Amino acid sequence: MPLVLYGYWRSLASYRVRIALNLKAVAYREEMVDLSQGEQFSPEYSSVNPQNVVPVLEHDGLRVSQSLAILEYIDDIWPQPPLLPANAAGKARVRSLAQIAIADVHPLIVPRVRDFLERECGVDEANRLKWVRHWFDKGTQALEARLADGQAGLFCHGDEISLADLALASHVAGARLFSCDLTRAPRLTGIIDRCMKLEAFARAHPLAQPGAPSTTA
């Protein structure tokens, strides 16, 4: 049975999963769920994920949701190259970095939160953008400070790609999409610039996906 990723071109969580699959050289098919058209609420997709969000990975009859769980599942099933260090301290550091982007920032800026701010709280577009940039900037500051601990190298944890780099790549892609200021995060942007020279990252980027606008945001 072919591996299927339910995602969306602009989804930062789907971006993380695409990078992992590319790094592992795992063949997959992506089913695009157009979030802008509400396809996530269709009966067909609700049967795939009742939470009505992407991504979902379908493998051997199993459906895994939530990007962090998907990334660790991929790393368990296809262990090479590994996305986590071998030692406990390294694993904790990588997961901690990743969760700043995945668990602290991203949930606050997703479309359903922005839609709620508009629909239920009457927040206009300018202030919704202010909200999004505030949380991206807070996450960027935290990540930049953490990367100054002496354990980063070419990438977030030494000189090998880890789960943290996937999470930070999605964070930077989102920050750039919303024109956030990254000039005070040279460590973070330097690492991501190196990542983006790798085909696995570049091919997974939101703007390289079907349905994406032809011009950069």
C-alpha cells in the first residue's frame, strides 16, 4: 500500500513531514487538502482525521496525526538517517528546540486561530497580523537564545540534521511568509540557509508545492 501524506502546500506542519520523508528517501503520495476552501471539514476528510487538521500520514493501514508524532513515527520506521541523537541529553535538547516552534508558536498562528480572532473577537486584519508577528518573534528570540548554548554546529545540534532543524525550517518559512523580522537571529537563519541548500528541504518547501503561488511571499 503506498504511503500517503494528507497535507496542504501552505501547511507548516506538512512541510516538516515532507522534509523528513525526503531525508529518508521514502516514496510517498501527497493528497492536498485545500484548507482555504474548507476541504478539511468535508465528510471524506473528517473520516481521515476528525480533528479536521493536516497533516496525517497513512501507512500500512495506520493513520498518524500531529506532525511531531508523525516525525517520530517516520524515524522509528525508517531509522536512517536518524532525526534524533543517540544519547538522552541530545534527544532532550533536540525535542526541546523543536517544541518551541511546533508546540509554543505554531498553534497560536494557524488559520483556525486567526479565523476565531476575526469571527468571535472582532479582530481586524492589521491586528491579526500583529498577533501573528508577535508570536513568531517571541519564538525566534527563544530559539536564537537556545542556539547560543554552544551545542549547535552546522545545524541545530552539532553537524548532523535533526528533528530540530525540520521544526526550525518550518518556523522560518512561516516567519518569512508573514514578513517577520529575522535580522536579530543570525544563528537561526544561518542554520536554515544551510538547510535550504539541501534538496530534501528545498523540494519540501511550501512554495515548491502544487497550488502554491508562483511568486515568493
